[in-house]
Amino acid sequence: MQLCSDEEINQLVEDLQSGETNGVERLSSVLQSYPDDPRLVFMMASMLASKGDLVNAHKYFGRAIEIAPDLHIARFQFGLFQLTSGESNAALKTWALLDTLPEGHYLKLFATGLRHLIRDEFDDCVRFLQEGISVNDENLPLNGDMQMLIDRCRDQLAAAPEYAVAEEPSEEQSATSILLKQFGDGRNTRH
Amino acid sequence: MRRTQNGIGLNMLLEPAKVEAARWRRFKANGNARDRSELFSEYQPFARKIAGSLFRARSHLGMEYGDFEQLAYAGLLEAMEAFDPSIGSRFHSFARHRIKGSISDGLIKANEKNAQLTYERQKERDRMNSLTSRDNASGSSLENTAEVAVSLALGLLLESAGIAYSGDSADTAADGFQSLAFRQLEHSVYEEVQKLPDPEDLVIMQHYIEGTAFVEIAKLLKLTKGRISQLHKTALNRLRKRLKHFL
């Protein structure tokens, strides 16, 4: 498997963040040279998701963890993508391998928190998400996402259940699936 | 540990666009009838809107609104089959022309034949054919006739429940027309429909709640019209038995 060099990735991220280039085209051209680089495949999945091309995003997410089962950030994000698509069983399957991460790893804690959320166990969900945030200094944008979920759980707990209404995710929240930011310091979340 | 109503946590996470994309992906990958049906239901209001605007523009042709609606549904189904969600275009813009085209083609054919059975008459005929088919008929002709009459009445009740639950009805509670007992009956009927086995629930929901003709339901579920007719009869018999304390 031929991998893209760090220099090329850094240049790519810089180009994409500048917004001066068509991101999908730019990324596609690099992917042609390195079709099996899971970081690029994951980056493409994230970009497509952020642009609303959700069917293809799903395909690239799946491909990323197929090539690199230990690319845990991709695995976590794919599970979250499945969960927000209403495919909770698929998400749980995707996240199963995160259990092999060391105790206290932020992705494991986040996944555990979200599992509690699926079961409407809001207190436990908040506890695990908070713990994940406190130890995650690798992927700060993800902390923002999880904090939003914590806030919503707290609202849920504060409200009488019969008056609780699921809110639509805000633009700001949806935009967090633009994972390019994650290709900063923590771009190699592999163990 | 504090728990609340089941499913709230998951619902907090759901993003409608992603849920819809997942349905498209599954439908296109394996032709799942439930995904197809859910997508169809999702886009039916869109098809009805187009049917409504064309009906207002061409009401002089003498066809009923129901005919426009069924032609719109046929166009919607064709569009769903032809649509490729991986291309990235939006389904609404893709389907709009096909739905309009389906209505226009249908109007031309109706004019050519000059004998188009209107949707309302066709619907009544479909139901009657379904209920009077001889398969599984037992008992005296009088008993069978009584069963058919009760089933037809149940059909009217289902339509009424459909209108009540679709939100299309005006609030008639204030004028006293709908008694509490009648609304409770509608509610019971609606609940029993939800409990019907697959795909009887889809047939009843589509026909009575969404107003879709048997022929379009057949295309939707990839079954013959005859099979839909059988499922309709079986479902009504089942509902009749379950609701016998009301009927």
C-alpha cells in the first residue's frame, strides 16, 4: 500500500482549508495516486458528508475502515454517521472494535457515552462524554460536538419527558462533520 | 440512573437528510420494499402538490383530482426507480419533470380513449372486487354479503381515520360532529393497522391513509395487482375480527 507523504498531506490540508480550490476535485486527484491511503479515503468521506453527498460519504467511510481497521477516528466517525442516519445496529457493529482501545481513551469513552444515549440513559451518557472531553486533547473539534450533546442531554433531563422534542441539528453542528480540522495534530489517530 | 421514554436519545441524534440518504442507499442496494414504501410516503406530499397545481390549471378537462393524483404517484414511482442517489443531485428536481410528464401522458391517453375510469370509481371497483373474490369464502351467501358490507364500512372508517391522522382534516370537534367515541374508534382502527403483518400494513396504509390505488401499490411493492387485492381482503378480515367489539 502506497501512502501519501506527510508533506503532501500537509499541502493538501492547507489547500483545502484555503477554500480556493474545489475540494472534492483536489482530493480526488490525490486519491488517484494513493487510492489505498485510508487517511485520504477518510478525508474524502468527511468532505462528501459535509457537502451533503451522503450516499457516497457512506461508501468512503466504509472503505476507510476496511483498508485500515485500526484508523479509530474513522471508525468512530463512521459509527456516528450511521447513528445519525438511523442505523444504530450498524453503528454498534462499527464501534465494536473501539473496545480494543486502552481504558480511558477518548474515542472509547465517547462511543460508550453514545451507546448509553441510544438506550436513553442520559446521566451515564453525560458522564462518559464529559470524561472523554476531559482526556481528549488530540481532537478538539470533537469535544465541541460532544459538549453539544451533553447540553441537549441536560435539557432532556431537565424537561419533563412528555414535553421533550428532538431538535434538528444546527448548521453549526452539522458542519462539525467536516473533519478536515482533525487532520491537524491528531490526523494519525491509529493505535 | 434516570431513564425517559424509549428512543428519545436516538431521536436526538437523527439527521433527517442522513436518514433519507440511508433509505435510498438500502433501497438501491437491495430493493427493500419497506424502504421503498417509506421513501414513497416521504415524497407523496410533493407528488400531490404537483398534481394539485396541474389539476387547477387543467380542471376544464373533466377529470377528477384523484386521477391526477394517481398519475402523479405513477410518475413518482418511475422517478424513484430511475433515480441514482450516488450522482448527488436532489430527488425533488429529478422527479418533478417525471411526475409532470406522467400526468401529461395520462391525460393524453385518457382523452384518446375518452373512457377513462375515474379514480374514485376505480377505487370502489377495486375494493369491491377484492372483497367479493371467492377465495377463502365460506358460510352462506347472506353471511358473505354481510361480511362484505362490514368490510366496506370498515374501509370508510379507515379513510376517515386516515384523514384524521394525516392532519388534512379540519377540526370538527368544535361543531360536535365527531363524538369522543368516534374519535376513539378512529384511534383504535389506526392502532390496529399499525399492528398488521408486513406487507398488509403497507397495503392498508397506502390505500386508505395515502389514497394510493391498488395498481400503484402493486408497482410500489413489486407484487401483482391481484396479490394486492388478496392482501387487502386478508387485512380487512383481520381488522374486522380484531375490531368486532366496535363493529
